[in-house]
Amino acid sequence: MKTFSGLILGFTISLLASSCQDLYSGGEGAIFISFQQRSLPSSKSGGVTGSCGFTKSGGGVPETENFLLTVTDSGGSVIYDGPYGSSPEKIIVTPGSYTVSAVSRKFAEPSFDAVQYGDTQVVMVSSGSTASVTLNCRQLNSGICLQADEKFKSLFPKGMLYIKGADGELEYSFNETRTAFFNPGSISVILGSGGMEQTLFTRTLQAQQILNIKVSASVKTASGGISIEVDTAAVRKSEEYTYGAGGGNDVGNAYSVSEARDHAGENGVWVWGYIVGT
């Protein structure tokens, strides 16, 4: 049984190179797998702020023994599929190309506090030797956390937010504080109130990205809006959006055509550009 203490954000799988021809029979080679331990960053350094964040039990990285390891050959046949802690010390294989991958958890549909780390690499194994490959694990899915302020709650006292992506939808109450995770791609934030549904905005999430979004409502001189904070492993970006008074409602702040693509579903938006036609 392989034992490692602590949590990790990334790990290294080393397939140590050698030329020990007498170690393997029948011209076989071997894959030797080990982990390099790294520390898990704090919520502050990870870009999750305010009331949004990971729960201790649901959002951290599991012990290395529990990472799901998969080794397949060039034809797709599975050589090993299971927890790293249950894998053999050396995986004996015939010469050829192999795909080695590992993930911290399975992730197929939207879920709360379900960050997934992993990576995949291809390694060539020669007869009588042990090949070498390194997997640099990173966050594979995307996170989003919504924070409805009092102005928004008072405007929609019986409302409910929903986050919808290609793989499913999550109900997000006004008092929810957990981070919702989706596969990278387009997601829409929808307001349900009084039996009606309205798409507030649509965004495209990238791997390694966590958006921390404050949802506010326009009340005369109020200047509340939506702010976005991206995980430090990705490019940091920010924007503002307020229900009923988005930046696009002011002709002086009109969006370009490329910017407008990121504001699908919003109403009363000004866009500047050129019309070419007859």
C-alpha cells in the first residue's frame, strides 16, 4: 500500500528511465508510478473570496491514494483502471505507446464543491526498460459562485437562480454559498420568479477558472453590479453588470460586436459597429 500524507494540487508521475535488460522477460518493459507531493493553495490564493468557497469535505484535493489512475495502450485496451493506492509498484507492459492519466474525482455533470484535478500524457515504453512521463495536474473543470445582495433579494423575494450548462442545470438559492462546478463551456444564469424564467446573462467558462459573481439590482442611484474574480492559475478579468441597468444600457458605454457576444440574453443593450449591405 502506497501512503502519502497531506493534500496536493499537482503531482508528478515518474516512469524512471533505465536499461535493465535482465529485469523483464519476453522483451517487456515497465511503468513505475510515483507522486510528488505539493501543497494545496489557500482559498485566498486560489481566487475564491467572500462567502463563496469550498467546504472542507467537498472541495479539497483527495489523498494521493484516492486519485483515479488509468493506463491504456495505443489500441484503447485498459492496462490499469483504479485508485493509485491499489496499483502495482510496477506495471509490466509490452513495448509500445501508452496513455497515462489521473483525475482527483470523476466529473460528468454539474455539482457543488466538486473541483477536479488531473492530466493526461502519452509515454513510449521500450523493450527491457522503464519509460518516463510527468503529469502536471491542474483544475480541469470550471467553478462559479453567485452572491445575491439585499437589493436583488428584495426585488425578487420569491425568486430562485439557476445555472444551466450543456451537461445539466443546478438550482442556486439566494442563500447558497457553495461553488458550482461545470465542464468548460457556455453557461447561463437564469432567474425564476412568479412562474416565469429570464436569462440574466451567459458566460463562457474555461478550465482552471472560478467566477465569483455578485448579483445586484438597479435602484435609482445604486451602482451595484456583478464582479468576476478568476482563479490565479488563469487570466484575471473583471466586469460589472446590474439587473435593470447593465453597462450596455448607456449608449456611451456601448459594447463592440465582439464584446456583445459575451452578453447574450441581456435586454436593452447598446452595440456599436458598422452595417454593410444593400
